[in-house]
Amino acid sequence: MMGQYLMRYLFKLKLLVMLLVSATACGAEFALSIADIASPVFSAQGIVLSLPDQGSADLQIARFKVQQHEFQKVRLRCAEFTLSSVQVVCHQGKLDALPGATLEWRYDFVTQHLQLSLKAGGGESWQVAGNLGGRTWQVAVQLHNAQAKRLAALWPAAMPLPDGHGNDAPPYNEARHASLPPQVGGGANASLREFIFTQGDLNGTLGVAGNAAGLQAVKADLRLSDLAFSDASGLHAAEKIAGNVSFAAQRKGAFWDWQGDVAWQSGEMFWQPWYLRGGHTLRASGRFDGKRVSVAQAVADLPEVGRVTFSADWDVAQSTLLAGAMRGDGLALEKLFDNYVKPMLDKGALADATVQGKADVAAKFGNGAVQSVQLGLHEVDIADASQRFALRGVNSEIAWQADAASTANVAFAGGILLGAPLGAGQWTVKLNGLDFAVPQAELAILDGRLTLRDLHIFRQADSWRWQFSGALSPISMAQFSVAAGWPKMLGKLAGRIPRVSYDGHSVSVEGALLFDVFDGSVVATQLKLSDAFGRVPRLSGNLAMRNLDLDLLTRTFSFGNMQGRIDADVNDLQLQDWQPLRFDARVYSSAGKYPKKISQKAVQNISALGGVGAAAAIQRSFLGFFENFGYDRIGWRCVLRNGVCTMGGIDEANHGTYTLIEGGGIPAINVMGYNRTVSWGELTTRLKRVTQGNAAPIIK
């Protein structure tokens, strides 16, 4: 329709030319006022053309709008202005809105040919040539060092943008997008018209063409240099972008057939939630009908990842992916995970994980969801950042469908669990939509084996959940503790794992978790791990330890030798980020008859924790000649609140002291505690000191 509007107003203008020519020839000052001009491409209101004297002109427009951009009080002064029945020419034109720029333009009434040239500083120039006569019209623009910020107004409103908005698309609905993830609501749907281009140069050509029915073709071939942009939300920004962009679109009836190529060579871009660098290329083609954008075929080359092909059918009004497919063969998982997957994970264990290896991926989408995935894993390694868990050499062929059951075999060459090496294994996984089950799986750990039963992973209430039970056959504590970076422990570790479940936020143990260690037993009850895979996990529960061998325990921690057995209870235990917030702990001698001896070194270390009385007594008396002493009972208590441990012993002695060791046998010794309260940080410092061999008592 643009040609019709222009021809109508230019015809009227031509009728006035003879009158203007006659008036100016007689030396009269003349002014022509036009109320408004409107077209699908631009509109203008309050137009006044003044001819103050022969040879110059002053054009003022109160309100001028091109596409979505509006300008007010536009003024053009032509130092040399020629108006005849044949043409209108403006030389050395000056626009108030473009200080320092010079505008030259010419329009021929007979041929309806338009020529326009704009030149500004830095070698910037815009050369516009347009043929507006006949049944068809076309405009071509040649750009040289053109500032990118001037380009936004030239994008045709009838053409779709990367957000899919077109003539019939509704405006962005914030309420409707609020429930979508950032990369859908505030990221992928951002419009080019929302961007503010702050710098950058463009070189190349632009072209549009049409007829009486309106715009029919758009073409662009541009070289971008040092481009920078951002939007008001701060969710999209780029700087120092360099590359090539070509785009062409042709109207065919009610459709637009389009194709484009992007070669992003350098620069950086933040597109919530991704931060990307240059090296990407994209070639795509498809169709747009005002309601749907179809990508018939697209090929994207991702740097250090590989090539991905895809197709898609996007419903603009509903912001829904109606159908789509993608495929990538031999993709490098390290950069694919780091650059494209990890930013969407936000937080959790996987957010700090590393993934290596190759993968073949093919997926189909429909009705806004994934319908099927073909995944081939080839020598894949995955590990969390702290190396608490890792699997090496994973190989599998997985065929998953949203509405059908299937089975996959996952094989791995080895791995790590809490520092301990895992042997090779193979699991059979049953797939049924978003429900994954492993009836039984085994992990070889050192000289033992971890068995998992009824491992079940499923999607419910918009979150992932899982559950399992299992058992740990005896493994060497010496090997496990060394592998985990702990002090070398003696004995065997074994246990029974009741039903463990994850509800999307917390891990809970239903029943008692039982382990055999230090020739005794440890029973954990009411265990709950909140924010399990977050950065600040919280653990709560109770521990009951029975009949632990003191000889194995003290030799492990270089505490000095003690013989006997102890029980321990830790109730109301609360840890945050694996650091204790509160607990009520009590250690006491086990019931029964057994040898009870304590070395002089152990006495000194215990004294260093609760007071110096026993150590001083040994140093001042004949007791210093004895290496070991007998005892009857051991007792110690710590109630931790607000970072302070309130300590006690077997009983509450006089003057606020308490008994840690009650003597028995020959020679016998009593060890008293004098420090009733101590900060948790100070207490752990003392423990580290004595377990690292520095057993000298601290006298305060």
C-alpha cells in the first residue's frame, strides 16, 4: 500500500508546483502547510514547507513516525533548494536531529525516482535510491560505516522479528510470561525493537520492494563491526560484536518465505541465562504467516561443540513450540554442558559438575514438550566439582519416548564415591515417560560392594523425586578412610540402608540407617537433608553409637592409647553446610566387663580439652613414671548452642568442676574438667592440635 499513498500525495504536490514556481519567480515568500500524511510505513503530521527566498527551503514536521519510532519537531533546512514541475532537489541539507550530518536528496516527478544521500562524521554515509512509480516500487540503501543505532527505525513492521512478533502478533503480556522460565519469558521472546544500540558500524546493503498491495520483499546483506546493545531489563546485552548477517524475505500470498545467514565472528553476548562468545554460525530458512513462524531447516555451528540441525513450528500468539526436531552427532559435551546447559541449572550439585566425552543427540518436540530423545553416550565422564562423586567411561544407547516404555543399558568403566574408587558396572534402566526405574544396581567399592534396590526416579508436581534402599557389604576402613582423605581408620565398614527418598527439596531416611564401624555399631534415625543439592545443605537427625572399640578409635586419631568400649548419643543434631549449628552429645563407658586402660598421652590430651588438672598432677607427682593408668568410667557431654559448647562429665563435682575420667585399679587417676563453656571454634582447634600430635596441655 505504500506506493499508493506516496503516489496520491506526490500527485497533489505536483499540482501545487506550478503555483510555487510562479510565486518564487516573482520573489514572493511562500509557505505550504499539509495537515498530515499517513502510510503503513510512516506518518507525518503538521507539515510546513517554507520558501523564504530564492534558492533555500525550510521543512518542518511537528510529528514524524517511522515503524515504532517517533520523532517530534523535525526540521530540515536546504541551503540550495530547487523546485520545478519536473523535480525537487535539496542540496546541503541540515537536520536538527543529526548535527554535523549533511543531507542531499532529489525526487523526479516524471520517473518517480528518489535519490538520497546522508553523510556524517567518521566516514559514515547512507545512499538511498528508490523507484516509486508504476505498479511496483523498490528502495535500496547502501551503508558505509553507518551507525547501528540509526537502523532500528528501518525494520519493516510487517516483517517478523526473532521474537516472532508480526502484524497480527499480540503485545508482550507480562502476566502470561511470568510463569515461564527466564529463557522463555524474558529471554527468547525479547524483541529487536526493545534494544538500545549504543555503538557499532554497519557496512552493506538493505532493500525493500512492494506494489499496490504493500510490502513484498525485504533483503539485507550487512557486515557488523564493534556492535553493542542492551535492553532496559538488563537481561540482554552485547559488546564488540563483529560478523556478517544476510537476510531475505519474499511475500507469497498470505505467507512470507525467508532465509538468513549469521556468522558471528567475535565479541561477547549475555542473553539470559547464557553468556556466549563469538564463533557461532547459523543458516536457516522457513515461513511466516502472521501467526506462526516455521523454521523448515536450520544449521547451527557451535564453537568447540559441533553442528546441530533443527526445525521448528512456533505459535506466536501462544508462545508455544507446536512441533520441532533437532539432531547433533559427535557433540563435545564439555563445552556443550558448560556454555549451554549449566547456566540453566542455576544452583545445585550439577551446577558445579564437569562433563566430558561425546554424544549423539536426536530429539522431537510437540505440544510444548519433548516427545522423544535418542541419546548415544560415548566415553562420557561426569564428576561434581568436589570429586565426591564421579563416573568414568559411560557408554549407552538410550531411546526414550514420552508415551511408551523402553529399556536402556548404561555401562561405565569406573568412578569415585567420597574419594573411594568404584569398579566397572552396567545398569539396566527401565524408561516409561518421566519415570525411570532400576530394580537392582551394584557398585564395586574398594574390597566391598554397594547394592541399590528399587531405585526409582520420577517427575511429580513440577519437581524431580527419587527413592531407593540398599546395603553396603564390609569394606576396609583403612582403605576407605585414606581414599576419602580422612585419618587412617581400622576395622571394617558395613551397613544397611533403609528407604531413602528425595521429595524435590529434601532427602529423608525412613527408618534407621545402620553401620558397623570400630567393631561397634552406629544407628542414625530421623535423618533429613534439606537443600540436598544446593550450595548450603542442612542436615538434621539423631545418632546412637554403641560398643565402639576405644583402641581402634584412639589409634586412628593419634590421641594416645585407650582400651575399653564407649557408647555415644548425639541428639537434635543440626548441620548447615556440614558445619554444626546445634546438638546434644554425650559420650560414656559401655556396660559390661572389659579391660580399661588409658595412656599418659591420652590423659594429657583429654586434659587439654577440658582442663589441666590431671596433666599438672602427673607432672608434679610420681604418676609421671607410669605409662598407663586404670579407670572405671569415662563420661563427657557437650550441648552446642549459638557456637558455644556447654560441657559436663560423669557427674557434677564441687565448685563447678566435672569428672571426665573416674579412676579405678592400680595405678588409677581421675581427670577433672574445669572449663564449663568453650566456643566451638576453640574446641575444634584443640581437637586438631591433640590429634595432630601436639599433645602439650594448654594452661590458662
